[in-house]
Amino acid sequence: MNLNTLQFDELCQLNASLAPYSTYEIGGTARHLGLPATTAELAVLLEGSKHKGLDVKWFGMGSNILFPDQPQDDTLFLSLKRHVELTFNEDRLFVSAGVPMTWLALIGVMTGMKGMEFTYLLPGTMGAGIYMNAKYFNYDISGLLDRVYYIDVTRPEQGMQHIGVAECQYAYKQSIFQQNPWVIVGADLHIGEYTLPETERWAALMQEMKVSSAASSSLPEYFRYYQNWIGRLSAEGYDVPQEFHDVIADRGGKHHFDHACCGSVFKNNYEFGQPTGKLVDELGLRGTQRGNARISPYHGNFIQNVGGATAEDVLYLIRLVQDGVHTRFGFVPEPEVVIL
């Protein structure tokens, strides 16, 4: 056994449940699960997977993914939620793939960086946000980026590569990363002027960020933790942006964080002109349940796990919505959630 194989075996967990790594809290037992904390560990896992002939499926917090009930044994499920790093360099900020997007909003308040308020309570990590061009109303992640760093799964021996944001083919929830076998390592962001907290305070923040990122992917827990940050920021003398309160009112009003789910299941068809959630409402499907999966009674584009749902339960409801929209409105809504 060579050294890389040995390191792969040390870094890879065997027979691990995928459910704790998804905001759906759904997923069977994975034969191989990797949780790299550094780029070096990520490279070892990718090289080892290539040596062992394993297919690689990578993700962050698991907030936009539906894991299978019976994962294939020849797949390495690769979570980047422990890969957490922030590095300032003049007017750029390197953010690694595992940094929760909400932390950008919090760090923005504490350092004076502007334009990151919309990331507050965006469920997911930076790598996933870059992959899907995560957005909230008229703001999206691509608007913050300068360049993105990645490793090609098919050629991990080439090491880390980078691509400028202008070449990333960004559009509505689209990017070049959806078309290539590239694992996103992180990105440089435009940040303008900023003021770092004193050294001990900054070190404590970085440690808390690592702990919070590695924690459970439970949406109710996620909401409680980051909602409490409003009080913490106020107590430390920071001005909490009104946008934070607006996000809580909006997402709370949609009951986004009440149950395990992935947020919006389908992309909106802007050519048709109405959000998918409204079309589901017109079909009278809100509240429809299959097993322990349910189309939210509050928002037609959410499918919730109300306790013990399976991937097949969710897939049944996805197909139900697609068939209904196709029959009534003449098109098949495209899933936003990544279905493995």
C-alpha cells in the first residue's frame, strides 16, 4: 500500500449515515465518506478515489441535495463543510468552500465590508453557493467573486487551478462548475475597505466558524444559531443591518426553517412568468403528503421531511408536481435540488 492510499484510508470514514449531512435529513449508509479539513486532505481524498476507481459526489452543508436511500458502494461522498478558512489580502478575501455563506454577512458587519448582507441565513456553504450561483432576490454570489479555485477530479495530480469570474458562465442558478468535474476549493472575493477585530477576537471568531460549520445540518438548529447572532452583534455595539430582520421576516413567514427541507425544490421558469410555488398553489397541491414527505402548506416550492421521510417519498412528490405543471401549464419544472 502506498502512502497516498494509507492517507486516504485514514481520512475516509466507512459505513457512515448520510442523513446528518443533509438539511433534508435523508440518506442511507455510505460505504465511503470523506470530510477534509484542508486543501491538502482534499487532494489526498481525490487522488485516492481515482486510484480506487470511486465515483466522487461532493457537497457542502447538504442544503440543496437529496441523497439516495441506498448509496452505491463505489461512491465517495465528499463533504467540504469542515474546510473552513478566511484569508485577507489587501482588497481581496479568500473564502474556502466550507465557510457557511451566512458568515459572510456576519463578518461583513464586524469588519465594515459592504454588499454581503444578502447572505444572511442563506443555507449552505460557499462552495455550493459558487457552484449554483446562490441568490436571494436580486443579489447572487457571483456578484461578490473575483476568481474561483478548484481541483479537477479527473486530474487531481494537477493540483489547484483557478478561473476568473468572467469565465464562469454565470446565469440564473447556473455556472461552468455544473458542467465540469471540478471540486470547488474556494474563491477570492472583492471586499473594498475593512477593519479587522483585534487578534484574540478574530481567532475566537475563526474557531467558532469552524465549529458551527462542522455541526449538524439541521435547518431548525441552523436558524436558531444564526438568529441569536443579532443579539450578540447588538450587545457588542455593532449596527445590525435592517436586511437581517427582513430576511428573518421573509424566510420565517415561509416557515423555511420549521422542518428538514432543501428550500426551493424547483427553479422558476421566467419565460412562463410565474414562480413555481404559485403554480403548485394553483394545482391545489400544497400540503400533499407521501409517507413522511410533504409539500409545505405554506410554500408550494418546498418539500419537507416531517419526520422519517425517504428519498423515494420526496421523489414521488417531485414527479407529482412535474406531471401536474406539465399537464396544466405545458412545461416540466426543472429541479433546483441536486438529486443523487
